[in-house]
Amino acid sequence: MGIGDKFDAAKDKVTGKVNEAVGDATDDRSREMKGKAQQVEGEAKDKLADAKAHLNEDANRATDDTEGGGLR
């Protein structure tokens, strides 16, 4: 989780862009569509990483017992 997930998502997005561009330039529709799919996968991974981070932050905040805070 965290930075590794973000890098993986970015890699998929960049690889997808390259595949889409190469597919478009060479008139290879299959590669172009594969690139678009990789970009969508990267976006999904990015959203999932954000959701995990927010859930982790919420969990940490809910169990913070500094100064007698306890659960909120």
C-alpha cells in the first residue's frame, strides 16, 4: 500500500499512453485499445490506493488516544 501502489498505477498509465500512441501511429488498433485499457487500469489502481490511504488515515484517527481522546 502507499507509494508503491501509486508508482504501479503511474507505470500502467504511462505504459498505456505509449501503447496507445504507438498503436495509433502504426494503425494497430489492438495495441491502441490495449493502451487505453492499461490507462484505465492505472486510474483504477490510483483510486484504490487513494481509498486505502484514506481508510488507513481514518483508522489511525479513530484509535488515537493521545490526551485521552479515545474513539471519536
